[in-house]
Amino acid sequence: MVEPLAYRMRPTNLDEVVGQQDLVGPGKIIRRMVQAKRLSSMILYGPPGIGKTSIASAIAGSTKYHLRILNAATDTKKDLQIVAEEGKMSGSVILLLDEIHRLDKTKQDFLLPHLESGCIILIGATTENPYINISPAIRSRTQIFALHPLAGTDIVRALKRALTDKQKGLGDYPVAIQDDTLAILANGAHGDLRSALNTLELAVLSTPVDAQDKKIHITEQVLVDSGARPPIAGDKNGDAHYDTISAFQKSIRGSDVNAALHYLAVLAASGDLPAIMRRLLVIAYEDVGMANLPAAARTVAAVQAADRLGLPEGRIPLADAVIELCLSPKSNSGIKGIDAALADVNAGKGQQIPDTLRDAHYQGAKELGHGTDYKFPHDYPGDWVAQQYLPDDIRTAQYYEPKENGKYESAFAVQYQRLQKANHYPAKS
């Protein structure tokens, strides 16, 4: 069996890793770990084909540890036991555990003591957010590193290396391909190097040698016939992905429906459903927020529907949410309020909680004066009574500055100002 080109071109040391230089570049954390010979277990997460397995392979090659690859969903506890025994005999073994977010409790419980003893150095790979989808027990024993889609220039460099490598790549084939054509393949891969390499290999192996010049001519059409995707419009350098996300949010914030739908289409064409969903949730609460809270709730429902449907059908609820968010009144009072409160917290303000609010459910609390003068609001007319809640040093702080761009926040503003006045705090001008 001949391994695919992407498999053969896996790096054997950190210098061969394509992209992810914020982790493996000179002076960066993974390279420092390897150089210091102090490896710790880690989780690498990000989209498919961007280098999670490659980094594990490079770490193993740079440290001379054995690398074993398992899948958390399909491999069994017995497979883990075999790796653990090897680790005990050799001192340590690197285990690349793909789809680690699908690790069940039985396998997890077996794995944990081996991580703590160091006989297994775990490198978990996942496309899911580990802070949400991986158990706290695993997270607490690992370092978490986010990987990013590769730039088109990085993919072009890797493709050229594969075309000239006679040992592992396609260097023995008389391939003729223009730089512009390679760039089309790289940018159309949308950050997925594995896809680009496998498309290139199929194109080379399926294209006959030209009878006249004895070359294998790889054109744009040959690549398309081999499964290459066209690049996103405007994505000329591989960095437009983040520019598109930025333009998407700014168009919704600026209430331009047509521009927002355009950028939604660009992101949908790239297949980047997770980025769309995350950005829409941010927009709903950051830019619309209190001005139209039901729109934020409906955005959550639209994102959940899109997640279940997947693309292309998921574009429909997403488009509905984009249109509503664009045409909704806007308010950023929520993010401004929490950021103002965080600024005080980070400055060390408000550390002394008023005695009336302290926990009084233990023996001796009364003697300390904790909770003794607390007024229970439900015992008063209108379920409200004036009393101090903020610490003394920020007693009159007002983080929330209501806007009146929508009927919801306008109503909240009236109530907020009434309560401030009743509580004898001056309204913020």
C-alpha cells in the first residue's frame, strides 16, 4: 500500500512544520519545550488539515520518542493499554489521540494516571473547542494550543517542497506547473494543507506525460478536475479569511444588509460554519444587545438550527438572523458596562463586600456582623428596598449607561433611572 502524499510529507522535525510559527518558531513555546527536553501533554485544536498531526510527528522526530497514533472514538481501551506498556518499557511514548473530544470516561480514567506518571505524553487533536467539549480532568493535565488555518503562501511553500522531494514527494515526476496555478490550489484549500497535497498528487498521477516535451502539465482545469476548490473571491493571499470576518461584523454593526449577506456568502462558500456561528453570537450581544434582546435569542436559535443542518441548508437560518440583526436598533451598553466593571476589578477596587451581603449561613456569622442588617426585598412593597450593594470605595459607580435606540432598552432605561434616584445615587450625566 502506498501512503498518500500528505502522509509521506509529514515533518520529521520542527523546522519542517508549515505555518503555526507562533507555536513552533524560534523561541516559541513548543520549540522551547522540545529544546529543554521537558515535554508536557497538550491539546492542539483547529480546523482539519492545518498541522495538528504534523506537529505531533515533528515533536516525536525532534525528541526521538516513539509516536503512536490512536483515535479516541474508534480505538479501544486495549489499544491504550498497549501504548501504556510501551511507555513503561521505553520511559515515555508520545500518543497522538485524534478526536480527543470523543474520549469516553472509561478510556479517560485509564489514561489519567499514565499522564501524571509521564509514561504517556499526550498530544490530543480536535476540531472542537476544548474548553467546551473536553473534560476538565483532561484539560487540567494538558496545555491547550489553538492552531490557525494556513496562509496560502505557506501552502504554496509546502506544495513546492513536495514537488521537488524525490524521496517522499513527487520529485521523480516531470511536473510542469506555474506559480499562479499553485497559488490557485493553495488559496482554494482555505488553509487545509492535507487537501491541497492530496489534490496535487491526484492531478500528477492522473495526468499523462505530454508526448512532445515529456512533461506532466498541471493546469488550473486539471486541478479543478482533480477536486480543487476555487479560491474565495478576494482571497488572494490566504489572510482574507480574518478580513472577511471583520467586514462581516462591521457590516451588520453598520446596518448594511446587502454587504452583510455578501460576507456571509463568502464565509459560507468557504465552508467555515463554526466561524459564522461564533461571530453571529458575538454580534447579537455586542452590537445589538439590549436594543433588541429577542433578536439575540432568535440568533441563538438560528445558530443552533444551522449547526444541526450543516451547510448548505444552514445558510437559510443564518441569513434570517443576519437580516434581523442588520435592521435592529443597536446598543453596545452591555459590553461597555462589563468592561467598565472589569477595569475597576483589575485595578483592585471593590474588594470589600458590604457586611450586609456576606454569607450568614454558618455559626459565628452573626458575631461578625455578616448579613445581620440585610433587607430582604420581597418583604417590601414592590419587592424593592433601598440599600447598598456595591463596596464602599465604588459605592456610586455606574457601569451601565442605557441607550434608547429600541423599545426594550428604552423601558430598561426608565426603570434604571428610577431605581438610581430612589437609591439616592446621582444619575450619570
